[in-house]
Amino acid sequence: MSPVYVSHLSLTNFRNYHHLELDLPEGLLVFSGGNGQGKSNLLEALYLLSIAKAYRANGDREAISRTATEDPGHAQVVGVVRRERDRVRILVDMALEGSWDDGERPPHLRKEVRVDGIHVSAADLVGAVNAVLFDAEDIRLVTGSPSTRRRFLDILICQLDRMYLRALQRYQKVVYQRNHLLRQIRERRSRAAELDFWNEALVEDGAYIMLRRHRTVEELRPLLTELHGELTETIEEFSVEYAAGVPIEQPGEAELKRSFQIAIEQGAEREIALGATQSGPHRDDVRLTLGGMEAGIYASRGQARTLALALKLVEGMLLERERGESPVLLLDDVLSELDATRRRLLLERVERSQQAIVSTTDVDRIEGRFLARAIAFRVERGNVMTQ
């Protein structure tokens, strides 16, 4: 397995970090500190190097510090990624053009991604460094809406497949344009025949997205079943199924395209009446059941937390298997919600990684044997200090 880890992180005006230069070694790293000091911001910045997007923000502009006195409206995240034989420098530069005070609309965001000084798209960043983020909101993977589970799948697959990210971006634009046209047809300002072009584009990328999601869930299933059993130490019946936005009888791309086209044709009148696209991968879900019952409704909080934890661990396992590299693991204050047994099982697994970064408000929740092998940092008001 090829060793990969982030050896240095540089932040400028990112969240509450005005300036930070931080060397990061391999192994288990523990960042402790009170709430609101910058622990989550640090992990979000590291995750940004993998997915080119501020994970906790509604938009990337929210990650840019509004209190910066030097170069306001501009933020940078720079990471050096070490591999066995080389290193890669990743830079994500974000700048606001305009002011937050200019009426109700937020300023325009300009974002630039560079790898070793070469400008790349978000899709081209795939594979530079893979990361898995665990946070306290992961329970929504079980209890939340289908969009949360779709996002989980999308982030995982995007780290494996550049074509998938491009297809997803095109598909989202097509749905937006097609919905606009559907409303115009409903209002008799356009003709139904104008849908043909958008239907073809919808089917082309939509079928690829659904097929890739289907195959990924099939790969996840045996790993997830096994890991869930280890974490629960029970024989509780568990199942995970891909519920596509279009019926899948034969999971091949040609067959999916035909099914998708039929669904569009059959639902045309309803879509025009609603002014919205009703079939396709934007309606997908991942169905999780425990004991034959829908986990999101019937699972206890402890069961849902364990299932969400298993999903994130399996995400890391699949990335490692597919890419031949151990992903960087980022655990953002998840230990406080776990009992002692789950904390031990989780830390035993993440400690095997090339680099695992854990944030916590209470370092006493980490067993002494793990702390003895870890490198500890303290975070206070946007400053990071070794302990």
C-alpha cells in the first residue's frame, strides 16, 4: 500500500485562521480545544484539499474570513501531500469580487485550484489526496433525507472517477435548464418538442450516474455488512440497497438508458404540470434496513450512530482498495457520541491508517494507550500549538 499523507498545511483568512503554517507528521494526530476555537475549521481545510469544496459551508464564500484586516475577501488553503517517491502541492484560492454590503445578493466568488502550480479543474484534482471525513452530523446518513445519502455516494465516487464528477456537473445543469423549460411549456410559452434535446442529455449522463452508483453500492454491501457486525457484535439482520430514481431491471448502461427514456415519456404530462423533472438520479436513495425495518425511522439513536460510523469506515476501505492508497482520515469531534467500546473499535481501525487526524473537546475520552502513540496539538482562537 502506497503511503500518502498531508505533511504541511498553510491557511490564509480561512474561517478563524488569519495565518497558519502547520507541519503534520504521519500517524495518529489529536487536536484538542474548546468549542469555537478552530478544530473543525482545520479539518474542513484538510478536506477541502480532497474535494475542492468547503464541506460545512452552504457556499465556499462562507469559509472566507470576514474579520481579516490583511487582504480581506481573499482566502487560501495550501497543502503539501507526501507520497512514497514524490510530493504534490495543492492550492485552493478563493476571492470575493464585490462586497457583502452591496444589497441582498452575496459577492461573486472566484475560485482557483492549482496542483504543483498548474491550474486544474475540481475534476482534475481527483486522486491528488483522498480523504474521509467523520463528523457529528454523520447520523443524518441514516436519519436524514435521501439527498444526504446521495451526497455521501457522490463524494465517494468523485474521488474514484473523474468522469463521474463531470457527468454529475453536466446532469445538474441539464435538470436546471429542463425544469425551466417545463415551466415555460406549462405556461404555453414554449413547445413540448423542445424537450427532446434536454431529454437526450438527461438520459446520457443520468444513466452513467445511476450505473456508477449501483455498482458502488454493490461493492459497499459485503464490506458494510461485515463491519456493521463487528461494531455491533450482534447478528442483527442488516441490508443496504440502491433505490434508483429509474427502475433498474438489467444494470447495464444501454438498458438503463432505455428505462430512463421510457420513464421520461410516461411521465411527460405530470412533469409539465409540476414544472419539475421527476425521474432520474436526483431522485435516488440508498435504502438501509435493520431487522427488515427502515433504519431511518425505526433505528435507535445508538443503532443509527453505529450504522453511520460503519458507512464512513467502509468509504475509507473502498478508497484504499480501489486506489491502492490509504486515505487521510479526519474525525471531527465524533468520539463524544460513542460509548467506550465503539471509541476503542474506531480508534483501533483508524490508527492503522497512514494519517488519522482527530479533534476533540475532551482528550480524556481517548484511551491512554492511543494517546501514548499519538502526537497531540492544542487549538486556541485560531492558533495551533504542540503539546
